[in-house]
Amino acid sequence: MKKNKMFLILCCTVCAALLTACSQTTATEYNLIATEEKYEHGGNPVSGYELADDIKIDGVLDEAFYETEKQMVVYKPYGDDYIRLRTAVHIASDGLLIAADVDEKGPVTWSGAKPTSYNSGIEYYISVYGEEDPNGNLFECDLTAHGEVTIRVWRKNYLGIDSLFNVNYGYDIAPVRAVKLKGGAVNSDDCTGYTMEYFIPYKTFGWRYRPQAVWVNPGVISAPDATSISRDCYIFGYRQNEQVMGWGRTAGYVFDRNGFVSNKITVQAEGGAVEEQYRRDWCIANGGEITFNVLPESGKILKSFMVNDVDRKESVVDGLFKIVPDGDINIVAEFSDAE
């Protein structure tokens, strides 16, 4: 009898799991955390979290700290795609405020019938312990251009296999978010991007204190249309810097209470152009090798190439200059007429 009872419980558990998985493929209504309101699949209730007086989550990046704390600007460079992402991370007294400003060439799409991570929006990997064990410390934080939130944490499942699990939270500590679209509504030809503010209380992460710094790997999800299950999830650190987090690693770009921790790239070029491979005007000390394209104008050749006041002309090979930064990079290049 005990065996039959256990078998019945197992069957019910499996069936419930299958029904849950299937329900995520269609729009459904259900109640969410401590609210009587109804939401479609992928929706979130309004958060009951009380924000500090200096923070207003409205999708407009106009708080004073956005002016004083350093931000990160990155570009997706491949093919006909174009994405410019500006990220600010404010380590507030009681939560993490992630701000994103996205310009995108291509459609900004959304569908309630698709999982959150397959709609246009941002996907950030966040950790507070740098290169330490990701178990319980690495978070995947999504926010769609339509306003849906998903937060998952890296943990081992009951078989000991690493997986991402949804973070459970109550109404009182639910993330607060706002999205402001550029040019028009989602799924329209007029929408060219969005700005977002995404406030996550430390209690949502399970953190008991305000960290000095966090490790962040920003990404943008591009979905070509609202119907098919296809996307390009472009995680900038993973795609552009081998030193930055791969799957299951907590390494990322560091943001502290002064903002993005990075060094400057400055370039002066006469008779041609010198461009960092990914159009960045910043670099990371000891953060891996970066490449510059050295491009003379028609009929010109490279005459001198000074890097931090040191002649590095001989290091320019086939129009490329590579360097592992140990601080700021200042390049002064001069091109002259070919003889």
C-alpha cells in the first residue's frame, strides 16, 4: 500500500510539473504575490516596496546620482545590427538600482505568450562576490521592454547539477521597475529603444547589507518578432572580453559606490583614425587584451604612433594595435602622405 501511495504522489508531482511547463507557452491569468489583481502570463504586480526619498522609479534617468556616478557605454558591432547600451548601477542604501538606456536598430517586440527572456529587453548577470562560488551568488535579472521582470539565482538542483531557479519574493520586497519607450509602442516600426529603471531590494537577493561593490555583466535581448521563439541574447562581457564572466562564473564589470570602475581611452589622430575594436572609450586595467583598428585616410601611411608618450609604431601590424591595459590609454597618431 505504501508503494502504491508513493507511486501516486510521484505521478501527481510529474503531472503538475508538466502542466506548469505547458502553461508558460500560452497567455493565462493568475494571482501573484499578496495581491488580488489579475495578470497575464509574464506580468508582475505593482511592488509594495517603499523607496527612499531620493529615488523615483519612472524610467527617466534624472536623479542626481546619475550625473555624479560613472556609467558604462557599450555597443553591439556585428552585421546590420546596431545596439547602444548605457548602464548605470547605483548602490543605494537598501537596494540596487540598475538603469539602462538602449538604442536599437531593429524591432522592439513583445508577446505575453513567450517567456520573459525571449522578449526585447535587458538581461544582466549580477554578483556581489566577484570570482567566488556562483552557487546562491550569481543572479540573472531580466526586464522586458513591456515591463515584465524575471530574477533567477544559480544553484544546484536535487541531482547536484547547476541550474538557474526563479527567486521567490513577497509583495513587500518585489522589484520596482519602469520602462519608457522611444518613438512608439512595442511591436511598432516606430519604437527604436527604451530607457529603464529597475530597483531590486537587497532583501530580494538575500543580501543582509549594502555592498561596497557589485560585479555586473550587461546584456540586451533582441527579438525579431512577437511570434517566433527566436532571439539574440547579446551579453557584452561574455562576447567582448574573455576575462569577464562566462556561463556560471561570477566575474563581471565592477561597479562601486562611485559607479563604473574603469580607465579612460583617449585618441588623437591626424590624417586617419584609431578606433577601439568595440567602439569603447574605456578599458579595464589587467582586464585582458584589447585591439585598436588603425585606419589611414586614402593615400596616407602611419608616421607615428605614441601610446602614453611611448613610440609604439612598430607594434602596429596589419592595421591593428593590441595592448593589455594597466591604466588609462592615451594614443596620439599621425599619418602622412605615402611616398
